[in-house]
Amino acid sequence: MRLPVPLAAVAASVLVLALAGCSGTRSDAELDYKDSPLSKYLEAAWGGDLSPEEQQKEFAETQRKVEKVVAECMAGEGFEYTPVNADGSAAVGEADVVWEPDKREWVEKFGYGMVVSPFTESTEEDAPADPNEEYVESLSDSEEAAYYEVLYGPVPDEDAVDAETYEYDWKTSGCQGKAQHEVQGEDPWQGGEFAGLLTKMQELWSESQDSPEMAALNKKWAACMTDAGEPGFTAQADAVQSILDEQNALMEAAAPGESGDAEGDDSVSGEESSPESEAIAESPEMTALGEREIELALVDLTCREKTSFKEKSLEIQFALEEEFIADNKAELEAFKAAAEQSK
């Protein structure tokens, strides 16, 4: 099945989560991602000022409207289309997925959530049936290709997908793009007006990771890891990356050119997993890597707890955010206003 994934939107979403992500309840004594000074600006783009119940209600209504427009658009192009998840329910149980990489019980089960992911916990039997599946299967190969092109727009050229300059354009994203634009309006992240602000935010994240304060914190964490029998890491992010690198290596060995990395996985290209990649995902090698991931993540978690890594890294990040706000307040206020106006 082909999925519409505008890369610019993905980048923006990742940035928002990194700088101002939501999490569960916390004690008053500890910092959390939602304490981010930038959150009051960024939440305007993703409804962070709403309660979870209000967000779900708003999402359901938006989804219903988008799917209605998609169906009308597809009919106008000569195809049948039944609205999907018109009630706003999430596919494959994602609404119930919990992401808690700082809790030992979660890490004991998922490690970093890569080889064994909580998002794949639900079985195919649990997934809601696609009301369009039977219709699509009745089409010839050429008709099916035309169906998906009308629905999502033409598949981007591989070079364009990998290029840093790639920009999502709703006008070339088929009926889905048309419907999302018609219902949700302009996405301030996807217009050129705030491209410079987005770039500066990405640089801010890099700056926080490269700061002397962060280097000192990583040094303490690395020393703890060495003492615990996991030497060779210089930064906490390196531990996570080591598992990702091994996972990609196994996938590449099984099906060269089909490994899913950050810039070119199957969900972006719209291609389904090959039999080879599905086989390696269930192979003894991948199973062993999953066990290694949990082993490493547990040691990592212990060292993060001993060094108060989350709390101190957030202190470093938030201090830099305060400086960033002071230097870019006019642009941030303009972004917030544009995001609120687009709703």
C-alpha cells in the first residue's frame, strides 16, 4: 500500500517532537519535554494547547472532512473511494501505543523500540479492514497505478526524495493533498515564509548536542557505560545509532538497496516491503540484534539515571531555547500567528 508522506511535514513533526514533545504525567521536581520554552510557539501548529480529549475530537472531525473531500475528488477522476477511518480512529491500534523509553519496564520489552517496536505490537487481525482493498484488487495493474497516482500524486523521483531541498507541494499530492489543503489550510511549515526559521531550529538542536555542557554530560554517561562493560561510546545518541546501523546492515545484506534509513525508507517511497526484507526481519540474526538492543538499552538507561541525563540535557536545551527566542522572537510570533490563522 502506498502512503502519502510529505517529507517537509515529517521533518517539521520530528522537530516539534524533539523540541516540545508531549509526555505523560511528571512530578513537579523534574523537567519534561513539554516544559520547552519554544512549546508556546510550536504548539499552535499541532494543537498542543488542547487536552488529549480535545485533540482527539478535533482530529476525528478533521479526518472526517478530509476523507469526504478525498472521496469526492476520486469520484471526479472516475474512481471509487470509501472514506477510511472516518470516525478518526487510528489504524493498527496506534492510539494505544505508549512510548516510554525512560521506563525500565518498557525498555525491558522494546529496548530503543527499533528491532521490536511497540507500533508493530498489534497483529494484522487487529487492524481495521481497508474499505477500499477489494475495489483496488479488482483493478488491473495499470488501473491500480493510476488510482494511487490520483489519490497521492506521482511518486517523487528517488533523487528528489533524497535531496535536502525536497519540498512537499499539496498541488502535486493528488486528492489527499487537495483535501488536506482544502480542510486544514496552509501549513506554515510547508511554505517558504518560515523555511529560514525551520533551518535555524534544526541548527539549534545541533547546537544543543555540540555544546560544551552537553559534551561534559556525555563524558560522564560514557564513563558509566565503560564501567558497566559497554565501552566505545562517546555520546548517548551513539548507543542508539549503533543498533540502527546494525539493523540497516542486516536489511541491506538481505536486499541491497531496500534498507530503510532516515531518508529513504519504504514508507516514503511508497513501496511495500520485499519478501527478502520481511524474511530478515524474522531471521535469527535480527532476533539476536533485538536481544542485543534490549541489553544495551538497559545499561544505557541505568547510566542515564545515574547521570540524571534527561534532566540535565533538558536544562541545557531549554537554556539555549531561551536565547533562541530572544534572538528570533519576531519570526516566532509571526509563525504562531500564521499557524493559528490556518486552523
